[in-house]
Amino acid sequence: MARSLRRAVVLALTLLAIPALRLRADDGYDLWLRYPRVADAGLLTEYRGALRQVDVEGNSPTLRAARDELIKGLTGLLGAAPATSDAITADGTLLVGTPTSSRVIAALPLAAELRALGPDGYIVRAVRMGGHRAIVVAGNSDVGALYGTFALLRQLQTHQHICAVALRDAPKVQLRILDHWDNLDGSVERGYAGRSIWQWDSLPAIVSPRYRDYARANASIGVNGAVVTNVNANARVLTPAYLEKVAKIADVLRPYGIRLYLTARFSAPIEIGGLKTADPVDPDVRQWWKAKTDEIYKYVPDFGGFVVKANSEGQPGPQDYHRTHADGANMFADALAPHGGIVMWRAFVYSNDVPTDRVKQAYDEFKPLDGSFRPNVLIQVKNGPLDFQPREPFHPLFGAMPKTPLMMEFQVTKEYHGQDTHLVYLGREWEEVLRADTWVHGKGSTVAKVVEGAVDHYSRTGIAGVANIGDDRDWTGSQFNQANWYAFGRLAWNPEASSTAIADEWIRMTFTNAPTAVAAIRTMMLQSREAVVNYMTPLGLAHIMATGHHYGPAPWVRLSRADWSPTYYHKADTLGIGFDRTASGSNAVAQYAGPVRERYGSLKTVPDSLLLWFHHVPWAYKMRSGRSLWDEMVFRYNAGVDTVRSMQKLWASVRPAVDSERFADVSSFLAIQEREARWWRDAALTYFQSFSRMPIPAGYEQPAHPLAYYQRITCPANRDKPRCDGIP
Ligand code: GCW
């Protein structure tokens, strides 16, 4: 059934079933910027007293955006529009601005403290001025003031007291970027939320109001860059007809502090420039990119720069001309440098022609190039060495290239985590990676510290997230996928933030402040990541998803390309299962610093969660739990299913606190997730059982069908609308 139709049916049934609807139906469009009126009478009185009038000093587009958001937010939260003022004339003024836009702010004692916070930092503080009580939102830049405005609104949205408010914050990472894998024909690679939000066909004439809402949402979480095109790039976006469209998007994003970036197709000089080569040392090629870059800056004066996927999965690149990744990246860097632009060069490279373990290849390729990149190049590294799996160890490049800024790439769109329908809160997964210790400079050199530049003193720092945004009304294909967009922004701002605290904030802003409901939803979210690991790829398994769309289980697939084959990754045989990456195998573990190498390399110390990533282990191997490996696998797959069932119960318990439309939406997706978790469990266990030849112990649900049944289930390549056929 088409998704929209299915949702309509579910909603209609729900409406019939609930006699008294207490909460307005809601389609999720407003994300976490909903601003419902504060129901708690005491808090409402406090807020109304402290925020009688708003004085935004300055009139730049960014400060106007801050004013608009405050009016919108306070009108909703307090139930009436605040008065506006241009001076502090009474108790209860909210003063917003920068030391440049406001003489009052420049004269405040907090001005020096503010300066120390850098360009994006802000202070939100209750003060007394001229005998009056006021709240100041001060940034060093207009964008800082906008971030402070959203921070204050967040306090109200999450029902915090504000009469003594004292917030001070600044991002720990400079570039906080969403990468859209959006194609010019409106499709989205690995997108599960409808079509692209960028309407290339109607631009530049029509500028969708949605672009502004996109910018508001991003500014509210500190995202300051958007790469609007797919890394599998199309050179056409660099032609004048498209640059005109690009400029229109950039104009909408600019007031919100968001810079626009494009992906550069390496072979563009041939495809749209009429040259015979794209060799990065060829003077004509270099000149072509320089002129093209100058041209882009005429359309977009604050253009951020390029992201490049080169010599990866069939994309052209410098190696086509026997040049290195550094030669390629530096060519772009030289063209961008005069304008202050940057290159984000992806390290996601691997080739089936290279006989080495795929997870070793990026490190082998890039580590020797450390020190040979221009200062305006960042190397963009996926969180793990394979490809956005439900669990991977951190990428060994983090900490291994002290002379080159490495930026993190997370995947917000859940390609390998059940895509639109499965509820998986990725904040948990990213926190695990960010907190992992690389040990490159002894204890405490965490991935977060490396990315923040605190370990190797990078001058540029960045985090990118592959966006999960499309033109669905709810933006992300499901209500809970919005949490991953939110968590991405908050962790990019502060990679050391707690994913639990972020979930808490998001729930309060998105669903409810009712304490028991907040607690129930938080528990669901926090459990959801381990649930998906357990029912898809427990104990360090990886990449056993079906070929192409990566949706369901297909551990039995063996392709002519080993590095795309599930059998290559799990290596199950009658003796055992797992990929030996120790010295007796591929020795990928040697790419990690000493203590990590030792921990992962030894069966005695490797955590259960990564056991089969690093070791090939006999089926009867005795685990820490006392169970055999096979029994442990059965236990984990079942635990995954059980957790989804407990998530369903928790969700059922929050019905009184959530509006009917979103309640029904989430309920129907959880039902799909429960069914598909069983599909995963039973398909994987019947398949692995053909090697282990051990029984599924009594007490567990037995698979409903034989292996052949699961092997026959097919999903269409584009499974955005119809679902897979034959899932039990
Ligand atoms: O995860 C894989 C995806 C590809 C993607 C590639 C990449 C854009 O399956 O669709 O291509 O990674 O990151 O380049």
C-alpha cells in the first residue's frame, strides 16, 4: 500500500477509535519548532513577566530573522504577541543584539566574556539595567545572537525557569554541515522522505517557502552549511542555468548563517568545459576550475566550497590520471583559496581490484598523504571504516593524520537501519563513536577531541551529516527520524554533548513536557539503537543487508564483487563465523593505536559488541555470558525483537500525551518494525544455523519458515512507496 494511503487509513481508524480527541492532529511539519502554549500556569506567569517586551537592536537580515522567530515563538508559547520596544523602559524586556548592533550590549560588563566565545558564541542572561529587570541575548555576530535566541526559546519550550537564566555557549566545531545526496532530477540517493526539497525545475522563478523553514530548523540547532547536491555529482549544477537557481537557495539560507556548498564532479572540465582531460596538474584544467570557481562566487558571494567524492564507486578522480588524492584536492583548494572557500575531500574510497580487506583501504590510501594537502582542505571520514553500519568500530584514520584536518561524516538518513520506518535514535550511535578513545596521544584522545581539533590542533574543524530530509510533510519520512536531524546538529555543535540530554530536549520540544511521557519516549529512543544492532547485526556482524537497497536481511548473498557481498563480511562456515582482522587474518586491527589494537586484537579483551568484526570464532566458543557463541547470537536476535515490543508498549502508554495523528503514525511504523525485526531475526538465524547446525534453544520463538522462504522475499529497488513482498 502506498505510504500516504496507509497513513490515511491508519489515521481514519484512529480517529474512529478515540472518542474524545484532546489534542489537535499534527502532521509533524513544524519539527521541534512548534511553540505550543505553555500549559503550566506558574511557568506561564513567570515567562509573561520576564518577557513583556522584545527589543531586537539592529536590522540585519539575521537579526530580523531572530526578531521574527521570537515573535512567532513567544506568541505561541505565551498565548499573545509580545510588545516590541526599542529601549529598556520597564521590567521584563528581552534585549537581543551584538556589541556592534547595540550600544547597550557593548556597554554591558558581559561584553569581554562574550568576546572570548568566538564568532558564533552567545550569552543569554538575566540582568538589571537602569533599575529594570531584563534578559539579554548577546552574540558576537548576528548569527551568534540568532543562536542565542533559539537557545532562549529552547528554555521555554522545555519548560525551564528563566528568571535567573544564565546560558553561555559556543560551538566546539566550526563547520556543521548537512550533505544532501539530492540529484538534479529531484530524486534523493538513499532518501526515504519523498523527493528532494530543492525544486530545481521551478527555480529560480519560484522560491519555495519551505527553504526558509529548512533554514530556521537548521539555525535552531547550529547547522551552518548545506551541500545541496549529491556526492555522486552531476556537472550540470555548475552551469550558469543552475548557478542561478543555486544563488536563490543561498539567498534564503544566508540570513540564517548557513553557507551553501556544491559537489564538484571531477570530470566536469570534460563534460561541460569541452576539455579533453580532467588531469589535475594540466594547466588548462586548473585554469578551468579557477574560472568556474570565480564564476560561482559571482552568483554566491559567500559560497562555502566543494565536496568531492573521487575514485570511489565509479566516480572519476585524480587516479584516472595517475595522480594522488592530494593532487586532486589541492587543485580545488587553489581555486577556492582566494575566496576563502574550502574543499571537503571524502576518504570513502575502496576498490574491488585492491586485494586488501575493504575496511583497510581508506587508511592505506590517505595516511601516507598526511601533510600534503593545502590548508583549506579537510578530509571527510565516515564514522567507521566500512559504511554506516548499525555498529562499527571508529574509523582508524581518526588520530592518524595529525597534519590534516579530518572531519567526521555521519549518515543521518538510515540507509542501513530500517530507513523510514524503523525507529532508531542515532544520537546514541554517534555518541558511542565520538566518545571512543583513539589513544593516539594516550588516554583521552577521543574521536570527539580529534574532530574538535583538540588533539592535533587543526585550524579547521567540521562534522557533516548525510541529510534525511525530503519533501514529505514530516520532512524526514517518520516523526522519529526528525530526532536524528536534531541530534546531528546538537552533536555537531558539541561532540561531547550527551545523547540522552539531547533526546530529552527533542522530546519536550517535539511531543510533550509531561514527565512520565518524556521518560517513556526517552527510554524508547535510548533502547532503539541497541535493538536494531541486535535484530540486524549483533556481536560485530556487518553488511548482511540485501544488495542494492540495503533494506532487509540477505546474509546468504555472494556477488561477483566480494566487497559488496554479505558472505565476505560474515565469513560463516561450519567451524564458526566472523572476519579475522587480527594478525592471523587481514590485520586491519594494526591500523589502530597500541592500546586499541591490543584490546580489539585479543579474544580476551575485545568487547562482545565487536567480536565478529575482528575475530573468526567457533560456534561453540564460550562467551562472557556463559552461553556458546551460537546461543548468544540467538539470544541477541531475540533481544532485538523483544526491545521493539517493549518500545511498542512504551509508545502505547504515551497516547494521552501525544496528538492523534503522530500517535497513529508512530504506532503503525512500530508495528512494521516489530514484524520486520522478526523477519531479520528468523532470516538470519535460519541461515546461520545452516552452518552452526545447532538448535535454537527451547524457550525462544522458533522461526516461522524455512530458510528458502526468507531467501525468496524481494523488495523493489525503490522501496519508498510499495513495501517488500512476502514478509511474514
Ligand atoms: O553508503 C553508500 C551508499 C551510496 C553512497 C556511498 C557514499 C552516495 O550506499 O549510495 O553514494 O555510500 O557514501 O558515497
